[in-house]
Amino acid sequence: MAGPGVGAAAPRLSLLLLLVVVFAGPSRDSRTEAAVRTCTYTVKVKTSCASPARTSDAVSVAFGDAYRNEAYGARLPSAPGGRAFERCGTDTFRVSGVCGYGVCYLYLRRAGRDGWAPEWVQVTEPGPGAGEKPATFYFGAPLPDGVWYGHNRCPKAKAKAAAAARTNTTSAAASPLG
């Protein structure tokens, strides 16, 4: 014969096990390495006519969407013959990264002594119809040395929702407590 409270212990144990599975189980991020798609973006950079004739500055780019799908180009390569980023010139690069849903932020980082100045940077997403409206970010002045500098035009509501989804460990749908 069972003692007092034994019948109530079984549901509590089940609830405890369920909580352990929910909170100690796999990561909340549904994107696994196998599920993340990689895309190659076309990045056009127009160097300002106020920029030095040539530069040896190292230039990096990072851009992405409101959901933090990001592409990063560390030290964009020199064009054939080492003539990237010449005054008034336009250079085209290919940058690989996670496939996104519309580029809405872009940052550049310049390291060096020349004071290279971009006029604009244009990012074209791969895929059918994606290249019809590339995202263009305007600069027009020399970039500060060694600092990420750029524009964030992402809708604040989407960015906040994406950040909340990453930091929120429980949700009404996943909570065993309702």
C-alpha cells in the first residue's frame, strides 16, 4: 500500500523531467550548420573622387539583414594588378555569407594611413529577382582608422524581435507551464 503523497509525486516527477528536457535539451537556435544556407553576394564599392589616388589601406566589410544573417569580407582583395580602391573607381567583389532576407545594414572598417574614402557601397543579393533592387549605402567621406563605421537601416521592430528570440529561453508555446 502506498503511503500518503505518493500519488502526487508521480505528476511532479513527470513535470520535473519535462522541465529538464525543455531547458537542458538542444539549443533554441533552429539553425544548425547543415541547415544554414551560404550565399555569394556581389559587392560594388565606388571610391570617392576626394580619396587618395591609390591606397594601401586594408578595407573590410560586414553586412546583413534584420535577422542577423551576416556576411563578412575581411580585407577585401586587391583587384587584378593590385589596383583596388583607386580614386573615382568602382571595384566589384564577391563576399560569401549566410543567405539573408534583404540587406539593411552595412559597416566598413579601414586600417591604414592613406585615409581612403568610399562614395558608396552597393550589395546585390543572389537569387531570382534579388538583383533588381540592390541595397546602396552612401558614405562620401574618409572612414575613421580602425573603427567599424556604417549604416543600419533595419526596421527596429524586426531587430528587437530577432534579439529577443535569441535571448529568450522560454516562450508560451514551448513552456510546459503554459
